[in-house]
Amino acid sequence: MRAGKVPIVLLLSALFFGGGAALYGMALLKVKGEKGKRTGKNRSSEKTTLIDLGDFIVNLADKKSLHYLKARITLEVEGKSAKVVEEEQAKIQDAFISVLSSHTFSDLLPPKGKEALKEELKEAAEEIVGEGVIKGVYFTFFAME
């Protein structure tokens, strides 16, 4: 008689633990779903285009020592304005060279320096193509020596 109870106990244990695991999984998915919700604008409705501006190699503005910066920069632009940015690409690249070469090694070394540089580059590009066109500036490579 005891041998007959073992399969029943195993079956009940499996159901109990399986049900607990299922509830845990459902709760975990619900929490992840709430974290993924965005407030404000729905970015998926905004169409943007990434435009690779290529590599920039500039001497930095340090007086006492020679330093250079090599960066690959990509712009995220409003989808409708991508053609305008591509047509003005040479002007944007020229402005970026001026902005990049005006900084020193110590300006750009901390993360805050790179973030400030991105904002400065965005402003320089928007002077050429208009405000609101540039959604983001991204460094896909950044090295200083």
C-alpha cells in the first residue's frame, strides 16, 4: 500500500512546484513588462534615420603637449530630414572638425566631457540644418592619444 502512495505524492509535489514556478514566471514577466513601458512620446512612432559621418581625426587644443582625437560619429535624424542632412554633410563635417579641435585632452577625458561634446556637436549641426532635426549624436569609436 505504501508503494502506491509514492507516485501520488510525487505527482502532487510536481504539480505544486510546477504551479509555483508558473506563478513566479508570470509575475516576473509582468514586472519586466512594466519596466519596459515608456512615458511621454512613443519613440516607435517617430521615424529616425542613422547617418554615419565617418571618421574624424583632429589635433586637440592642448598647448604643452601634442594630443589627437579619432572619433567615428553617427547622427540620428528625423526621418523626413535625412535628405537635408545628407546634402549638408560636408558643412556638418567641417563644423564638427572645428568643434572637436577646440577641446583639450582633459576636457574630453571624463564621461561628462564626452556628453557635453555630443551636445555641442548637436548644436553645431542644428545651426546648419535647423532645430529639432538632430535627435542624437553617437560616438561609435572614440580614442585619444
